[in-house]
Amino acid sequence: MRAILPLLSLASAAQALYFFIDGTSPKCFFEELPKDTLVVGHYHAEEWDDHTNSWSKHDGISIYISVDELFDNNHRVVSQRGSSSGRFTFNAAESGDHKICFTPSSSSGRQGWLSANNANGGIKFNIDLAIGESSQIESSDKGKMDDLSQRVKDLNARLNDIRREQIFQREREAEFRDQSESTNSRVIRWMAIQLVVLGVTCAWQLSHLRSFFIKAKLT
């Protein structure tokens, strides 16, 4: 059963409403939008729970959303399937009537969900629409954007700290390598000097002993 649910206004506005869906056909409403109008919709669907005797979110629910431009031979501008809660957006390319439809499905296999006057089960669909110019709608999310921007700045600051630490570690490694090479070169020079001194000492001792033995034989 299709129902026409007029929106409260075409000016930049946010509006929340809910309705019941029996699951046998899409629930649609029509809205005339001016050109370059941005529409942002947040929705969530709830299923009747007999155990708790209340409406509750159900992971098995999925929602198919479609938006058609009636003035352009029902040209479809949105064709989206999501979970029990989500968001959809579209921009009116031209002025004219738009048909917005929601079709639920459930993995629970229950048939004949909820009719509009039966409160013993089915799907309760909640939707919050924001309609207006892009700049006006985006301004409502400025706090979220500022928070994301601050997080990005914090991440960039951390990356810069990591880069500085890496540069410092590389400089320390280069300094340690230079010190090690300098120490090794001094050790090698000292060993060469010791070998030369030892060689000269051995040669002098051998010469002295040779002279001593020659004098001993002559006497």
C-alpha cells in the first residue's frame, strides 16, 4: 500500500517521522523539490519483539531505498540497499516531483508484518530528513566535521613526531658508526706501531746475541 506523506516544508529543515510497513509493498511518498536541493535522510527500522513486548532493532532487517524523478520518465537517482539503519542522500538536478520509496525485507521469514492499525508486530520505520541547500545542511554537521578535522590534525602531529624521532635515531646511528670506525682505525694504527716496535726490538736482540757469540768464540 502506497502512502503519500507530505514533507513539512521545502526550506532548509530537518524533520523526523515514523510509519509502519507491512512488508508486502513499498511505502512511498512524493515531494516536489526545487532545483539544486540537497536531501539527506537518516533512518532506522525496528521490528516488534513478542518477548519484550516492544519495538527493537533487528540485524535481519534490510531496507531498499529508491528515489525516482517523476518529471523525467521516472529516472531513478537513488537505488540503495542498507541495513536496519543508515543514511541516504541525493540532489535534485531539476525542479519537479520526486517519489521516495522504502521497501523492507527480513531474514526472519515472517509474513504479513504490520499493517498501519495493528500493533502486534511488523516494521516500524523511523526517518529523519534534512532538506535544503548544501551549505545549510552541511552547517548542521559542522561540529562533527570540526571533530574529524581535529583528529586528522592530531594524527598529522603524531606522524611528524614519529618522523622527527626516526631522523634523530638515524643521526645517532650515523654518529655511533663514525665513532666505531674512528676507534677501529686507531686500534689498527696502534697494532701496526706495536708490530714495528716489536720487530725492531727482535732485530736488535738478535744482532746483540750474534755479536756476543762471536766475541765469546774469539776469546
